[in-house]
Amino acid sequence: MDAHPGNRILQRRMTRRDFLWLMSAASAGAVVVPQLQGCATDPVTGQQRLMLMSEQEEINIDKQHAPHQFSNDYGLLRDARVNRYVSEVGTSVAEVSHRPHMPYSHNVVNANYINAYTFPGGTMACTRGIMVEMDDEAQLAALLGHETGHVNARHTARRQTKGILAALALGGIGIAAAQSEQLSGYSNLIYAVSAVGATALLAHYSRENEREADDLGLQYMAEAGQNPEGMVELMDMLRGMSDRQPNALETMFSTHPMSQERFDTAQREAQSRYGDSLGRNVRRERYMDNTHDLRRIKPAIKEMQAGEERMAQEQPRQAEEHFAKALRQVPDDYPGLVLMSKAKSAQGQHREAQRYLEQARASYPGEGQAVHLSGINQLAMNRPDAALDHFQRYERMLPGNPNTVFLQGVALEGMQNRQAAAQQYRRYVQQVGTQTQQGQYAVQRLQAWQ
């Protein structure tokens, strides 16, 4: 058998190794390099600071990358009550921040892992995994206040500036610090569908960044009328879970390093600086009322967390058992259906995987991940024409993902349409370059065909 995957694609004889390689196309990374700016006023300290990313660029990054990251997290939660509530709490915190003019957006995504994150322009998300673990509104305000602190301290822009300066010192801007480590987990290594650069933008903060975000978050939540004890309770909850469910917190602790020192500082600051606010109502009943329907499916979310842990350990058969238990509780749950399809695909059961993907698409028609995965699954079943249809449909739903351009090239190559495949490969290389494996493959095919 020919060792080159391109020839097997052309002959429709893809192996399981080829399939996994194509899945990895969805997690190809790219450097995000802003145009060089100059000094800017630090919104928190009021002092001049070298900043090589403008405020408008921060906002543009949100518009470009947040929709893809949300899709990678199984889309936005379809619970109007929860969404209104989180937006209300987040807006009250943002209004008293140092950058109240930023276009903040507070969202809940369907991901099961425990985390919250923000893009530099103020587009935030809490996962449903962390929403079912918190107990009151003060904790939610602390979580959103912390993320608002990252936006106001411009931590992403500062990290990019340091990376670019380091790259320039080494003689090449193309190795800027946006080449940061991937978030852990199988979904980012094999099955992710986020646009290039998104995971780099959400890479972990330094301990100094975390301390500053904690301090600002405490300030903002207290000024918004919340009990600052919520920050202490939030950190205590996360510390306790790190002993009981360390894998569920793996992503959060990789993006937000936790330490005993952070907890001790929050506890000390809440008592010393905000002691007058500690008697405020933590609004537990309000939180419970607004999150009732979401908390009702907590047992199913726990099963999915257990299944995702098995997938990370490359145990798809055991993962399938957990996903099956979850789906018995919530039969139409979009993340559960997509996760089951991934477990089936990992076992080579692509027809079964396709059945679950069809159910997922029916349960959440406007969300793109199931469409994208359907295309990849069709490639695994040597149906490049059907795969192309899904990739084109996905691109109409969620444009701007270069990985889909590459996969369209693969599908067209499998259909023996070299001219159209070459066009897609050229598009991919123009957008991403040749630093990824997919870029190198595209260049090899273009050279071979010339």
C-alpha cells in the first residue's frame, strides 16, 4: 500500500491513522500577530505602558474567534432564563469596572468541563459544568468579576506584547508568543473545530495575572453590591473539587493557575478591605431559582465528565457507557449526542457515529460542531462528496475557520477534482502558512500536482 495519505485519499482507501490525522486538522494552530501600535494608558493604573495591540484589535479578536470557541464548547446554552440572569449579573459588574465602555457579552456554553474564560474584548463564557457547581449569586459575580479583571488589566494584549518583543529579539516576528500550549484533552487534540488561534488566545495566565484579576474582581463585585465572600467561597469550592475531581478542573487550572496563596489573599482582602460588605445577602435563592432547570441535569453532566475523562485516557468503550447513562437521562442533549458520536468514531464505528450526529443536528440545528464532525466522519467512510457537502454547510453557518478550507480540499481530492482541491489548499496556505502539518501537506500536494 502506498505510504502517502494523499494517494490513499485519491483511491478512497483511507486508514484509521488517516482518519485521526484528518481529525487533527481541526486543531491546527496559527500565530495571531497584531499590528504594532505603541504606548497606551493602562486603564487600571493610569500609567503609560507599551502595548502592541489596540483596543479595536481586542474587539476584533472577540468577533473573529469567540463564535468558533463557543461552537467548540457545544454552542450557547439554550435556556433564556439562565442567559438573562448571567448577563444581568455580569453587566452589573462590568458597569463599575475601569473599562465600562467595552462591548461585554456574558454567555453560558454547553461544555461539561469546569471553567470560565474571556476574550480580550470582553466576550465571556461560563461552562454549564461550573454553573451547576456554584451555590449562589455572589460566587457567580466573583467568577465574572475575575474575568472582567483580565479584560480591564488587558492581560491578553500584555501577553502578546511580551511575546512579540521576545520574537523580535530573536530576529523573527513569526515565532511570537501566541504559539502557546494547547489546552489539554482529547477534544482539543483530535476533535476540536475551533478556528486557528483561539486556544492560543485562551492560554493560561501567569500567577501575577491571576492575582491582579482576583484583586480587581473583588473590587468590582463589592462595588456592584455583592458580598465579597463569594470570591473566597468560589476558590474554596474549586480547591475542594481539585481533590475530588481533579480531571474535571484540568482545563480551568491550566488557564487559571490556582494556589493556596490566592485563596489566602482573597480571604484576607475580603475581611480587611471589604469587611463592611461581608454582611450582604449572597443571594442563594435567586441563584437557585434562575438555574433550576440546568441544575436538574447535573447527574447527566457528571456522567459526561466521567466519559470525557475516559476518552482522554483513550478508553472509548468505557466512555461510551458513561455517555449512554447520560443520554438515558437527557435523550436530546446536544453535547451528549456529539460525545457519543466521538466515542463511536474512536472505535471505528462510523455508521453508528453518524446516527448520533444526525440526532445532534436535529436537536440543535443552528450549531455547527455536529455538522463539521459529520463531514469528517463521511471522509472516514470514504464518502468525500457527502463530506464536502457538510463542510460547505458548516462554512455557511460559521465562516472563518481555515481548517474547514483544508478539509474541503481533502474532500475534493478524494473526488478526484485536483483543480478545485488545489484552490482550497492554496486558500489554506494563504491564511495559515506552512507551519502546521496540514499546511505542509497542502504544499506537498500542490508541488506534486504541478
